[in-house]
Amino acid sequence: MNPEKWEEIKEKIEKKFKVITKSEETLENKGKQETIEFESPIGIVRLEFIIQPRVLDKKTQYSHRAGGQTNVEYIYSDDEMSSYLKVYKQDKETKEWEEIKESIFSF
């Protein structure tokens, strides 16, 4: 998903539904995440739009000893960015967020 489409989706949500919260934060890897929570006919929904540098390589460092520690180091691109959208629905009873894999929304 590109940033222009994300802006269109946010506008539609703000016009059609009651927005509970909106936030924006900077990620460790020079990326950013925008979050919007709103009331919909299926309940409270959270959308997370994430823009971050493209992962070029993933290096796993581990010890060959039993119980040794494993570290993962990511190498990010300086000029290429990737973006994606995650959709969550809040369970009415437990108040836990459940990720919706197949988006039921038609934006």
C-alpha cells in the first residue's frame, strides 16, 4: 500500500466512522507507524500503517553451545522504503486485539 492510498483510507474512515484515537510514532529503524482506532459495524477496529526501510539482509548470530543466545541483525536500505497495512479487531469480551489476515474492508 502506498502513502497516497493510506491518506484516502484515513479520510474515508474519519467521514464514515467515529474515530477513537489517532497516533503517529517513529520506529527504531528510521521508519514510522500511524495508528487509527475507530468504531465500525463489526466493533472497534485498529489500522496500523507502517513505513520502514526495506530489509536488505538478515544476519543470525548464534552460539553452538546448548542454551546459547541468538541475535538477529537486520541490514536496512538507505534509500528504499516499504509500507504495509495491518488490520486488527478488538474482541468484545477479552479486549484483546486480533489481527484480521484477510481484510474484510473494501476501501
